[in-house]
Amino acid sequence: PHTLTTLDPNKFYVVGGLVDRNRHKSITLQKAAELGIPTARLPISEFITLHSTPVLTTVHVVEILNRVHAGQHWGDAFTAAIPSRKTTPTTTTATTTTTPATAQPS
């Protein structure tokens, strides 16, 4: 899917609550495509490193979207909303993201 980079104030965002990665893999994505509904993923890997699967709770996704809508940078919104136990420590600024292993600009 498309990566969400900005929020459009003229669009409605539907946050899915169905995890479909096992028995019915990608069923929600397929249904959206059938209905012509645009989909997007959050730019998680561009700003933070998760220890496990990049599946977030609905509450975390809504908090991230609210923070970005309020003007916060994606990296800061992820850091604030996602519990630290799920992430690898990173240093994030508006232009770069670094981890202890890869100090490279994003």
C-alpha cells in the first residue's frame, strides 16, 4: 500500500481494527481494493525500529494520527505513542533518524 506521509484535512481516515496476517491474510486490503477504497500504511520503519511485528493497536494509531494532525513530526509521534518496550532506541529529528547500528539519514 501507499505510505502515508501527510494528512489531508479533506479526507476521512478509517483505522482498521482487524488483524488479518494469519488465517485470512490481507483480506481487509483485498476488500478495500475491490471497493476502490484507497489504503495507506503509516511510515513506521522510516522513523523507528520495532522489535516485533509492525502491527499497532487501534489506540496507538489514532494517537499517532492525532499528534501528526496537531503538527508533531512523525518520528516524535511514534516515539510518544508506541511503548518503549516495542522499540529500539533511536534519535529522531525532522530530517534524520539514527539507530545505534546505522547512523544514516532517512
